[in-house]
Amino acid sequence: MEKDISKILITEKEIQEKVKEMGKIISLDYKGKEVLLICVLRGSIMFTADLMRHITVPVIVDTIAVSSYGDQTKSSGVVRLLKDLDEDITNKHVLIVEDIVDSGLTLKYLRKVLQQRRPASIKVCTLLNKQERRVHDASPDYYGFIIPDEFVVGYGLDYDEHYRQLPFIGILDSKIYKD
Ligand code: IMP
């Protein structure tokens, strides 16, 4: 599996240090409040699990699943809701936890759908920010790393449902998806 990675972009240690730092900042920002973390399946599983361990205010976790990918490396431009939340988010402090914000389409859709349910507040936290690819008006409130326009896998991110278990973020060798 690791032979399919052309370069390790962010090491396991770097991720863990960053996630800890993000957890501290979020804990300070939400002091005295309870935060409802929304893990966007499936890519954010690892990030959510690690992040919540570093949040010191009370936390509730829920999951949502959306799909925007037409083929395996390019967004289709249309977002579909695959699995809705279980919790009622009215008057709750919602923090959407994303693995990566790329074009911003998914984030724009999630914000719009969740805002209609009248939460007390809504913010977005992403580990990776592919800022140069942004075409939609959507920006995260918290991000871990700005990354270049490369297709990355690991730490929850997949290609065709594989590579999620890698503990680091790596650039997938283009021969894997261009053959
Ligand atoms: P957006 O809607 O274009 O911002 O894309 C967001 C979603 O696309 C993320 O939640 C990921 O599932 C997926 N995605 C975007 N870039 C990558 C990547 O480099 N590797 C794996 N998945 C990605």
C-alpha cells in the first residue's frame, strides 16, 4: 500500500501535534459551552476521534454522510445527502468536522442544510485546506494545514475506499488513478 504513495506530505507526528493544538484552541473558543461535533463520514473518522480527545469542554458527536464525487478523484459538482444526523441541532453549538475542504462545494451545502435547522452557532473545522482549488464561497473557521493541489490519501482520506488507515497524509502516485 505504501508503495502507491509518491510522497509523504504530513507525517503522523505532525498531524498529532496539529490536532492537539486545534483541540486546545477549540476548547478555549467554546469555553462554558457544549459543542456538537458533526463528523462528516467517512473521511473525518480519524480526525474526529483524535480531535475530540483534545477538547476539554463537553462534547456530543453525531455523523452525517454526503457524496460529491462523480469519479474517484474529481467532484461531480452535485452534493447528495447519504445519511442525515440523528441529533436535533436546534440551539446547539455545531462544529462540522471535515477531513479536507477542496472546491468548497460540500462545505457550502452542509452549512446551508444545517443552518436551516437553527443551531445556536455553526462553525467548520477541517484538517486539510486545499485553498487554491476553492471555487465556492465557503471557508473553514479552523484548519490544520494548507496543502497544494494534489490528490492525497491517509488519515481517513481514501481513493476508491482504500488507504484510509495510513497514519500519515501522502500524495497518491498518479499512476494509480490515471491508468
Ligand atoms: P469539495 O466539495 O470539493 O470541497 O470536496 C470535499 C470532499 O472531497 C472531501 O470531503 C473529500 O471526501 C473529497 N476530497 C477532496 N480532495 C481530496 C483528496 O485529495 N483526497 C481524498 N479526498 C478528497
